[in-house]
Amino acid sequence: MTGRRTGCGRLGLRLALAISIGLASSFAIAQEEREKSTDDLAKAAQNPVADMISVPFQNNFNFNVGPHKQLQNVLNIQPVIPITLNKDWNLITRWITPVIAQPALTVTGEREFGLGDINPSFFFSPKQPTHGIIWGIGPTFVFPTGTDKTLTAGKYSAGPAFVALAIEGPWVVGILVNNVWSFAGKSNRSAVNAMTLQPFVNYNFHGGWYLTSSPIITANWEAGHGDRWTVPIGGGFGRVFKIGKQPVNAQLAAYYNVAKPSGGADWQLRAQLQFLFPK
């Protein structure tokens, strides 16, 4: 009887050990799949023409703006919506709607708060990379929707936009560029001829963490040489994670302007929360 009980005990111990190993393996596989899914989402969030709906809220704190060296706050609401055109092409729509808290821009001026000029862009992008390069091209527009004269250029503008990037291992590296020219609007406002150039470099770790640098370089071709360029340098970090079942991408970065127009910000703190809706 004792030998039989000992044999049953050994069998039960082996069974419990096998179940424990199976559960541990299942947990490890599930954890690995979750990390892989999060890592893939992080790279998709860093791709401006990804086939994925996303809604970023990007808040830019611009320090020492204007004659009184005050804080300017710009919240960019930037929904990205892909539209399938056919089996080979997508149309990626990207709207930037700025909400601005503007400090006084002259000695006798006042602070203003309101909507800035809306900037929609439309990228025609192939579903498959071309020789390893993901790209998109199309028109971009600026509409004079600003609610105060200090928040708008007062002009309708349009021009070409282009984005190209490569994803290799943990790296996501690319560039986004556009140039707009005014073609209509208030006659008492200056003509618009402006370029935006945004190189971006991201290095991804496991668990959705990443390092990032994506300075927004601008050139106002209508301004004098000394007031033409805004050139920031810097970077930050971010992570993709879930709130409940909702994937989000959170990011924090800082940039110092090595070149800026008169009255422009010395440096910028950028905080972003991006809601992701993968297929």
C-alpha cells in the first residue's frame, strides 16, 4: 500500500511539474507575443504613412517667445486616416489642427488664445515598399482658419509634400518635407512661401520603449536672411503601451533652437499622446 501511495505521489508530482512548465511556457510565449505586438505598434506609430488610424495630441511648449520672453503653447490635434484606393495604393490623410495660446508678439500687444491655421495633407503611398523604402507623395494645404490675426497667416496656401522612410531592425529613419505658397487670401497680409523639413530617427527597444529625435525645421523664404530659419536640435524618449485594451504612444522630447527668427522660441518641450487603432 505504501509503495502504491508513493508511486501515486510521484505521478502527481510529475503531473504538477508538467502543468507548471506548460503554464510557464504559455505565459512566456504570450508575453513574447505581447512584446512583439507592442514593438510592431511602436514602429507603425513612427511611420507617417502607416496603414493605421491614429489620433495624436502633440503639445509644444515654446519658451521665451516675443519681446517679453513668454511661453507659447501649441496643441496640435493630428488625426491620421488611411483610405484604401486599390490593392496597390493607399491614400493617407493627415490633418493638423493647432490650438494656440499666444503671448504678446509686440511690446504693446496682448495674449491671445484660439484656433490656428488648419493644415491637411494627402499622401498617395504604395502598400509595398519600393526597394525597402516606404514613401508617400501628395498635396498639402493651409487654410486661414485662425480666430485672431496673430494666430493666422491670413492666406490660402498649397504645395507638394513628400515622406520617405526605412525600417531596419530596431531603426525607423526617414524624412518628411513640404513647401507651400499662398495663392489667395487677405491682400493686406504678406505672401507665404514656407518650407517644413522634419527628419526623424527612432531606435526601438523591447517592451515598446524607444529613443527619438524628430526636429521640425522651418524656413520662411519671404523673411530676411536673419529671420528665415528655425533649426532645433534635440530628442527624447517614448513608449507604446495599453490603457485597458487601447494602445497608446506616449512621448516626451526637448529641442534647442540653434537658429531662430527674431522673437522666436529659444527652446521647446514636446509632449505627445497618440491613440492607435490597428486593424
